[in-house]
Amino acid sequence: MHHGENVKEIEDPISIAKNRQRGLVLFGVYSFIYAAYVLTNTFQHQWMEETWVLGLNNAIVSGFGLILSAILIAFVYGFLCRPAGPKKEA
């Protein structure tokens, strides 16, 4: 089974800086979501005990929402940071 020759990809410093910036922005978005979750648990814990969907309380639903939002943000980051095409070393 032959997969072709190994190709070393070259990534320029500008794309590295852009990817770092995108990562920091998405980290800020998730940090905001997580802070809202923690503050809600701290100051509105009665709301977390209420039943909302399918007999599950809000704590369970929002906890799964945190997990799904982290996965979604990871997919967004991967999509935004993928290279336009492979660059071969000369």
C-alpha cells in the first residue's frame, strides 16, 4: 500500500499569527460561556434545579451544552485554521 511520498509543509509566520489570534478569540468566546455557567450556578442555583427538557433539570442540560459548545468551537477552529493548500519545500 503506497501513500505517496512525505511532503513537508511550510507554514509562514503570518498564518501562524492569524491562527493564534483565532484561537484566542474562540477561547474568549468559550470563557464567556463558561463564566455565565459558573455565575448562574453560583447566584441562581434555584434555576438549575428546575426541569426544562425531557424531565432533565437545567444543570444537566446546560452542562451538556457546555460540552457540545466546546466541541463545536474546536470544529470551528479546525475549519478556520486549515491551510488553503499544501506548500511543498523546494
